[in-house]
Amino acid sequence: MIEIKGKIVSLEIIENKFVCNLNACKGACCIEGIEGAPLEKNEIEELAMNKERILGYLDEEGKSIIREQIASPKGINNWSTPLKKDGACAYSIRDGMGVLHCGIEHSYLDQNSKFLKPISCHLYPIRVHQNTETGWEALNYDRWDICSAACTNGDKLKMPVYRFLKNALIRKYGEEFYNELDEVAIAWLETQG
């Protein structure tokens, strides 16, 4: 573990390689698991403000769910994206090849909304764990078998997790954080031979 700007960063984020391979996994992270994507409080507000713009990108089931509930409670002060009957995120859409995509992101990329997507999705496979008592955040590498093709792809392209997620890390923590992480990572990897 290393400390960057008050955040504890797992060395696995530096040492492991990762590049999403949607052709292989078909967007399985949008359907696998027991709950939707974790949402931060400000993201619920963003979804509410952009709801009408996002709805046009969703399938009928997703539209029906989101019209009623833009976020699902998952405990005290915790929220996630709601799910469809098959377990897929209500904001997900399936293309003609069976690949799941994010309707929120498509709306953003078409410049129809101002919310890119939940930061938990943008940062994946990094999961952020917050200690509410100390205020410290820990950035950990989340290993999931559905991402084995992404690990293989990352190895092939020699792309560390943190570099693959550069934009997401800058979005969450800022450019200064990312630059320091990159500097420390380069030094660490040099010592590992």
C-alpha cells in the first residue's frame, strides 16, 4: 500500500494490468452481482437533473423503472442503480451483438446530458472503500472472473490498472493526485525490476 494525498492505494492497482474487452465480456459488469452500481449522493442529484435526457437512451423496462426510481437504497445512506428483472442495471442497454452498454454514458457522449456515469462504474476495477471514522479512503483492485479477458488484454498491452483508469482517477481525485500516483508508480515498478 502507498499513500497519495491522504488516500491509501493498493499496489495491485500499479502492478496488475487491465484493459476492458467488451467483445469478450459483453458488459457483464452491468448485469452480474447482487446489486446495482454504487452511487454517491451527488450522483443521485445528477441523475435526477438529467433523467429526462437519459430516458431516451433506455429500453422500455429501463424507462419504466427509472421513471419510478432513479436510485435504490442499499442500506443506511447508501444507494445503487436499480435493477431490471434479469439483474441488469436499469440504465443498461443491449446492442445488436448482445453487449451491454450504459445509457447514461451514451446520453453524455451525445451531449444530451451532463452526467458521464456513476464514478463507481468509471473507476472499475478500482473499488473505493471509505473509513467514516478516519475519513481515509482506500483504493483497492477488485478481482472478478468476468474480467479475465480484460486482464489478458491489459497484459498484452502492458497497461497498468491505474493508467487504464487515468480519466476516471482524475475525475474523482484531480490531476495532481493522478500525477503523483503516476510518479510513485513508475518509481515503484523500477524497483521491482
